[in-house]
Amino acid sequence: MIQKNDFIEIDFTGRVKDGDIFDSTRKEDLEKLHTGHNHPVEPKTFTFCIGHKMFLEALDDFLVGKKIGQDYEIELSPEKAFGKREPSLVHKIPLKIFRDQKINPVPGVSFNFDGRVGKVLAVSGGRVMIDFNLQLAGKTVIYNINAIRKVEDLSEKIRALNEFFFKKDFKFEVKENKILIEAEDSYSKFIELFKDKFKEILGLDVGVKKISERKKEDGKKESIEEDKKAQ
């Protein structure tokens, strides 16, 4: 049975009830999601730790006590998924602001406003109506999940956390209850921000083994040379 603090590998598809797919790790569903894209996303299973908000909390709770190797389907209300739509998050912005930046605010297009993503709902009377609600806010969603396996290997768990928190496959080693992550100096402060999460989930401290940008470039060159020799 799946328990809190277990690392599990899953594949899943999320779709709006009576609507389209919005997320998936499965090839056939990703092809539907990215129809018309020149570079479709490659399918990749998702490995995460139960009970640490790496997935929707309602899905975490649902998976506890379930069996590995089975398919499950769950329907989530907006409150348990991505929240209700908030009318207060719909704002009117003068069209002049967009024109000054040489931007054409076409309905349906999303823009980043100082870190907040807003979608253009309408343009009229010199004003642009922008919706800052999450795209899936107010939607009932359905997830189909296959719990593939429990992950027991420590290195695989660390790689899963690196992917989740940093979106990078850092090299690392474990020494005396401490994870040493190899990273350039520009990443070190960012990694430090997640030390407590690594400690909470794995019970291990985290340190950064700094590497120079030159070493990184040399590594790239060596890789390119090896590829040329292989050809």
C-alpha cells in the first residue's frame, strides 16, 4: 500500500470534466495536447514523494492506502483542484499601456505582468479586460493515474527532487548524511533555499560543491568531441 513519505512513480492524464486534456505523461495524450506543435513534449513519468505538496494535495490524499500497479480515476471539484474563479482577479487595464509597448492584446492571449500571468478576455472602449485567475480555476477536473512502482533507491529519489525543485539533472554524491550537489555559483543560493525541504523529505542535509563556468564549458566540449568520435 502507498503511504505518506513514499516516493512513487506514476503516469497520469488530467482533463477538464467534459473537456480537453490539460496535462499528461502519456504519449498518446501528449500528442492530443500538443497537436500542431513543431516540437512535441516527450512523454516522461512523474516521480514524487507522497504528502509533500509535489502533486495536488487532494491527489496525495487519494493515493494514500492505494495499491501499486493499478489504475485509478478521481474527479476533483474546483475547491480541491485549482480553486474557484475569483471575480476580483479580473482587471481592466488601459489599452494605451499595451500600445506604448507595441503589444497587440488579442483576446485569448496571455501576458506576464511583473510575474503574474493574465489572459486577455476582451478589448473594448480603450480598455483591456485581463483575467489573472489560473487557467483551470473554477473547473472540475478528472485525473486518471497509474501507480507504477515505489521508488526505493536513494539516488533516484534525489534526482526526482532535483528535477522537481530545480528542473535540472545536477550531479551529486552522498557523504556522511549530506547530499553534495555540483552546481555553478549562480545556482548555489537557489539550491540553499530548498535545504529544509530536502531535510524534511529525506532526512539529509544539502551542500553545494561549486564548479566553475569554465569547467562546465570544458565538459560540454568534451561531450561534443566524444560525439564526433562516435560518429
